[in-house]
Amino acid sequence: MTDASTELTGKQKKDVEDFLHLFGNAEAGLKRRLGRAATDRTGVSVLMDEYEKLNPLWSSSANLLRRLAEIRNLLTHQRGLDEGSLQMIRGDRGRVGQP
């Protein structure tokens, strides 16, 4: 049985899709700057590392993009969380606020 409070609203779904689209654009931009084909299947973390080596001034942006990549991975790979996983996350969320 699915808890209605775990369902995303229409706006939230759109925000997720917008985020994923923007992240995809950033990944495509990295590929272009590194001279790679759009179809290159190199992982985004490798692309970030390669570009950071070429442009050390980009390191703070690379670190931000790495954090966003973690969010992207969660949104992409965990879309089908079952109720047990959701309960576990809720429990963990409660413990985070209680050191």
C-alpha cells in the first residue's frame, strides 16, 4: 500500500525533470569541451576529473557538480522506491536530527 504523502506533486515531478534536463546539458557541455562525441559513454565523474585537470580554476564548480551528480543519481536510480525503503529513509531522516 502506498502512502499518499510519498507521491510527488505535479510541480515536484516537473522540478525533477527540469533538474535532470539541466544536468544532462552540463554533461553534454563537458563532453564538448573535452572533444568527446555526444554518444560517448564515459561517466560524468571521469569527465569532471579530466576537465578539472585541464582547468584547475574550475575545481569549485567541479565539486558542486559532483554533489549535484549524487542528487541526479538518487533521482534517476531510486525512482521506484518501495514502501519499506521509504520507511527506512523516514527513520534515518529522524535520526539525523537527533545526534
